[in-house]
Amino acid sequence: MATEAEKLHREAKREARSPWIGYLGRIGLAAQGACFGIIGALAIELATGRGGEATDPQGAFHALARHGWTKILLALLAAGFVAYAVWRFAQALLDRGRMGHDAGGLGRRAIQLGQGVIYLGLAASAVHVLLGARSRNQKRPAAGVLGWPGGRELVGLAAAVLVVIAGVTAYWALSRRFKESLSTEAMSPSTERLVTTLGVIGLTSLGAVCAIVAWFLMKAAVEFNPQDAVSLGGALAKLAHADYGSARLGVVATGVIVFAAFDLFQARFHRA
């Protein structure tokens, strides 16, 4: 006879595979795309000399919090990030995507768990800004970690993880394996070509951004220089101040916007 715990687990798995979890995933992908679109648009403005800034998700939250009407978008982003986290947790903990328990399946579920944790943190950050955090904290987490015992090793490990993520992302882009997660049968031939192009360019750009951030983190760890320990916004800022910085920043920012557009198509066609 099944124990009460087994019954609860079966019920949880059944609920995790219900359509409403899939809808949460689509909402979350749309929110992710909107966030990257804002970051890319701000970077394009900076590259073209029309204002803007090189920023990361937290910076995008503060940009949205500056005006009354954009606070509504910030609230929607926070809700979307929670939806994304719930979807990823259902995949990771209850195997919604039926990845299985072999090494490959557990690896992908571990990545999904990490994504859920990250986006839950982003949701909390967005709510914190929405509720009135007025001063933006400029302290970079990685720079602070350098001062810990074993901090250089930890920052170096973070850089190595980002290199792996960059490589995997580029592989998924260039091999077009990302299409395995999309309902291509629901697309017209022209839509499939468009989504494929956006996926290849967008995911390759995302991998390149991860590699850039990893480079600066590794440089900070090797040289023990907190000024080199940067996040996405810091990496974009360093690009902006390099030789031919505006052109380089414009190319990377365009790639980020392409990834944002791909995310919006994922929200429509993902096998959530």
C-alpha cells in the first residue's frame, strides 16, 4: 500500500505536469525576454550617444522604477520571474519535462533548478526596488567575494562555470538543438526560419556575453583586482570604454535584443 508521502509525491508530479504550469513557463519566458530587451535597448542608446546605460537586470529594475507608469511593467516583470521560477522548479524537482534520472537528465534538471533560484532572486530584487529602494547599490558581489578566505578561488570557479555555460549555450545555438524545445510543427515555414535565425544569433550572443563576463572575472581572480570583477552591466560598460567601444557595444547590444526577441517567440512556441 502506498504511503501518504508517496501519494503526495504522485499528486505533486501530476500537478507539475498540468497545463497551468506550462502557462507559467510561457509568462516567465516573456518576462525574461522583456528584461533582456530593456537591457539591450539601454545599451543601444549608450552606444549611439543618446543617453542610455550599460546595465544588468537590477539596473533595469531601477530604470523602470524612475517613472510611475513603468512601475507597472516592473511589477509585471516581478510576477513573470516568479512564474518562471515555479516552472523551472516543476521541471527540476518533479521532472515535468521527463528528463529522467540518468546523468544527462539530472544535469539538465540541475541547470533548471539553478535557473529557478536565480529568477526567484531576481523577482525578490524587483519587488525590493518596487517597494521603494531609492539608492542603487554599486557594490559588485564578485568584488566583495575576493576579500573572503579563498575568494580568488571562488571567483575563478564562477568564471569557469560561466565559460561552461557560454560553451553549452553556443553549442545549443550552432547545433540548433534549441529547436527540440519548440513546437516547430505549429509554425509556418517562414516563422520556423525566422525563429531559427533568432535562436542561433540570440543564443550565440548570450554565450558571447557570458564569455566576456567570465573573462573579466578570471582576470580579477588572477590579478586580485576587484575592479575587474564585473557583472553583465560592468562587462557592457568596459566594452563601451574600449577601443571602438561604441561599435562593439552596439554589436553586443543588438545580439541581446535578438535574444530577447527569440525569448518572446519561445513564450509562444516552447513545449512548456
